[in-house]
Amino acid sequence: MQKLDIYKRIAGIDTVDEYEDMQDELIDRFGDIPKVTEHLLLVSLLKSAAHKAYITEITGNKNSLKFIMYNKAPVDTNKLNSLLSKHRNKLKFTADINPYFTYMPNAGTPNKAISDTKVFIELLTDIVNDIGELTV
């Protein structure tokens, strides 16, 4: 029962404060957090950010990522060029039935694949938060 309660609470993480509180609680109760648990906490925070940014799906791998948006997402297109410039040639936007962004972390820096899972999840979260800045 205790495990289920913790999993439910992790799945409900909605803010960085809630993430940090859960992290502190787990450390207080069980000691050092295993990497897989830390990754689970980060993924929960990522899912919440994606929901707020109207992103319905994230697919891909460490070389090419696709962020698919809800087709009726309220996007301020005036901010689009600024977002694309921020990420230089790594982020591309495609207007489709469901608009999407493609992020290529290795663009301009070949053979620099991200091997650390935590860093990779944090990168995803940063991109999702940036995309979320487009919504009105």
C-alpha cells in the first residue's frame, strides 16, 4: 500500500516544488534515491510540463525528438521565430494537422549523443517548457 501511495503521488507531481518535496520526502524516509527513482520523478515533471504546453506525444531517440502538439493548441505564432532562434538549427517546426516540433540535439555537433539519462530528461523538459511559452 505504501508503494502504491508513493507511485500515485509521484504521478501527480505538477510543479518543481512538488518534485523537490517528493524528493526530500523519499530521502528522509529511505535514504539516497536510486537513479531509476530520480528518473521517474523527472519524467513525472516532464509529463506535467508537456500537458501544460499542449504536447500530446513525445517520440524519438537521443538523435531526433518529435514533440507533437494538440491540433487546437492556442499558440502565439508571433513567438515562434524567437523560439526557433533560441535553439538555433536544432529545433524545427512543422505545421501539420497536429503541429509538431523536431529537435535534433546533435545538429551542428555530430557524435555528441547525450548518454546520461538525467541530462536527457532535463533537456526534454527544457524544450517542453520553451514550447509551452508559445501558448496563450
